[in-house]
Amino acid sequence: MKYIFDLDGTICFKGQPVSEALLVALEKLVEQGHEVIFATARPIRDILPVLPARFHHYPMVGGNGSLVAKNGEILSAVSFSEETLAEILSIIKTNQIAYLIDGEWDYAYTGPARHPILKNLDIQNRAKNIPLDQLQSIVKILLFSSADIETMEEKLNRLDVVVNKHGDEGILDISPRGVDKWHGLQKLGIEANKYIAFGNDVNDIAMFQHALHTVMVGENKQLVPFASEYLQVSNIESLLPKKLQELSEKQRPINI
């Protein structure tokens, strides 16, 4: 069986690396003949710091599906069309919105100097913060919107994009239309109803919709309808290994 794991809020927290206890539980799955895949909003460069080097060859879906990597190499990247990107940049300029814009590896950041997102942004200096006009193949955009976040979301939804709103953080997360975690998983050859998914946020919905079984970590009202069961965040280091063992005993490994 294939096991798909979101990172932030699911198996790693507050920007800290995945704990050794959870890493050992994931490795036990692999020893039992299963496959472990990571699927996250983080671009590939920001996945690597929260996982030790022994996990860097695992299959990864980054940027909410816009980036796919395996064996340490980016296999595919889906970028915005020139027309759509021009429309987004016009909205950014007109409304003077701060942003984090990701290319396949480097990025452009104009957000607050002390924004919490910086705790997760290229903390190992693997990439460069470069001017926006020097970025190529833009795959993901975060806008640090004002109090009028609903109006900005409405404008963006008219474009050929997917918008996820993180309202509590005042962030709009934008990907090219048709790109989500399920899209990225398909690039890895994953088939519907042949994997188990773990997640915690709205950007996990598409991944949950096509899974055989889903486990929500914590509680997100938008994700609840798509979750088979849930685990409490406060006890995740003890609950998750037990859940993985339980699920593993029920499922036969499915080879690639």
C-alpha cells in the first residue's frame, strides 16, 4: 500500500523537523513492503530541511502539486501560463500586495521581515531570494493580503488558477488551474483508491477525495467531510505509529 503524508500540521509542527519517533514509524512501513510519499504545500527545497538525508530520495509532491520529485531530482514542474501570470502580477501591483513567489527552486519574497513563514523558508540557504523578473517557471504564489482578503480572493477566482485561503494567517495560496496534490500524485503513477492519505488542511481535499482511506490530523471543518477518521494533534507521536501499524496489518503491500 502507498501511504501519503502531508507535512506541516500533520507530521511536523511549528516549522520543526519531523520527530525521530515518527520517522522510525514511517521507515517501519517501508520495511513492511509499503511505500511512503510526502505531499505538501512546501516547494521541494523546503521539504528537505524537515527530513533527514536518509529520506531525501523518497517520492515528494511539493508546491501543492506543482512540483514532483523522486530520488532527489525534480521530475516535473507545472508553471502558470504567461497570460495568467501577467493578470496575477497586475493585481499584485495595483493593490500593492506583498508576496512569496516560487520558481522551481529560487524564489522572490517581499513580505514582512518577521513573518512566521520565514521560519520555514529556505532555512538551509539552498536557494536564492531574487527579484521577481529574474524568476523563471513560476509554480506557486502566496499573497499576504490585507483585511480585504475576500475581495482579493474573488478577483483571483476569476482567473485560471486554484486559490486556497488560509484566513487565520491572511494568506492566499495560488496554484495553476488543475494543479493540486492529487494531480502531483498522478505524476508519480499513483492510482485512485490505492493509497492511504494523512493531512490536516483544505489543500488536502483533492488528495483525500481519491484515497482508499483518509486520516485527518487535528480538525479542519472543510476537510472533515472527506476524512475517514481523525487523530488528535496533541498525542500524535504516540497515536500515529499505532495507527500506521493498525492500517498496515489490514493492507497488503502494493508494489509500484
